[in-house]
Amino acid sequence: MKKPFTFLSICIALFLLTSCTQTTGLQYNSIKETTVSAKEKLPETFRFYDMHIVSAGDSLTQGVGDSTNRGGYIPYLKDLLESEKGIGKATFENYGVRGNKTDQLLKKLQTDKVKKSISKSDMVILTIGGNDIMKVVRENLSDLQLKDFTKQMKLYETNLHQILTLIRKENPDAMIVLVGVYNPFTKWFSNIDEMNELVTEWNTTGENILTLFDNTYFVKIDDLFLSTKVNLFYKDYFHPNDKGYELIAEKIYEKMEKDALPAFLANVSED
């Protein structure tokens, strides 16, 4: 970074970070049922496939900022998947914990309960990395510079590789989706170009790690929060609001519909 972040941006960062307090322990977040739109009429011999999805990671998976308390992006994605031809019921197990970083997710994935869930899943969705970035912000508030993130990014890279390795050990065939990170400060402070640069580099790192594993998919969401004129943030100005979660779900679904679901449904129909 050519210059430190402005003092004003650091003050707002400190304020926003109070909304990212971690919840301790292994958390399972129940998902409320939602209404599913009717599918087009299919032949009576057609067999719908019921999907099992594991969602794990940080507050974006827990659903902080969701006014309905239904699990953030999950109920919207559930509706979209269940509207897909060939899919019957989409069941989610939610292991999102507010404040989780990659090292904490790594430990969670080694618990028997989560390993069992992953082993029987068709898809694993991860939201992780944002709190790794915020850890550096907290530790360098007085003189935050881009170079301060180098060590943590390397640790993120190592932890993410181990996370994916563990998932693949438990389930060689499940689709793995990594949702990218976004810059929550852009809406209020458009001149923080350094943070946008960091988010881009962080997402590129995650996407590159995914290429080392088969059947993995990266979902870019930072553009949602950069380009929209509609407020997508919860009242804490950090987490998504209902509309933000809905758009994240649409991004995930668009990626899966284009790159993964056709082959997946073709394979299960042959079983």
C-alpha cells in the first residue's frame, strides 16, 4: 500500500468490527421450511433427487443480518434449488458461526458431527475469509498498510487448502462451493481503493486454491456490494441485509446452474 488507510476509515472499521464477535462452540443452525414454487410437469416415471447440502463458515452462513432468522442466503438458495427440474427437496445443515476464521473452521471440520454431515452431502458451501482479513485490521488499526496482510493471506491459503483436503477425505464426490469475500466499507467510503485491491487479491488466492481440487466452484460476490445503488447492508453496516442475502443466493445458484447441476443431475439419474 502506498499510504496508510485514512484515520476516518480506521475509526469506522473499529466500529463495524464490534458486530463480528465470535460465538463459541459447535453451532448448528436450524433452517425453517420455505414455500417452493411448482416445477413443470414431468413424466410420471421421472425420479426427483433430494439434495443434502452442508453450509459452513462464518456469519454469512449463520445469517447475521437476516431479519427473518431463517439462515441468511440459505432459504433463498433452497427455493431456487427446489425449483430446478430434477431436484425434489434440498435439505441444509448449517454450521455457520459468527466471527469464525479459517483456523476455527478447520477445527470444526474435524468434529465427528460435521464429518458425518459432509460424508453424506451432495454439496458443501463455505463462506470464510472475511474474519481473517478483519483480524489484521484489528491488530494494525493505528497504521494499517497493505503489506500487513501478507502473513495472514499466506495462513489463509494454507488453512483453506487443509479445509478442502479434509472435505475431500470425507467425501470425494461432493460439489464444493467457496463464496468470495467482499468489502463492506465501500458504500460509505468510496476512496478506500486499497481495501478493494486487497479483497480482489484475497478472492484470487481462494480461487487459485480451488483449482487444485476437482468439482470445486468459486462464487464472486464483491461486485454486488460495489455496483448496486440499493442498500444491501444490515443496520450494522457490515453484514448483508435480507436483499443482500437474496442476491448472494442468486449468485450461488447461477454458478451451480451453469457449471455443476446439469452434470450432477445427469449422474444421479443414471444411478
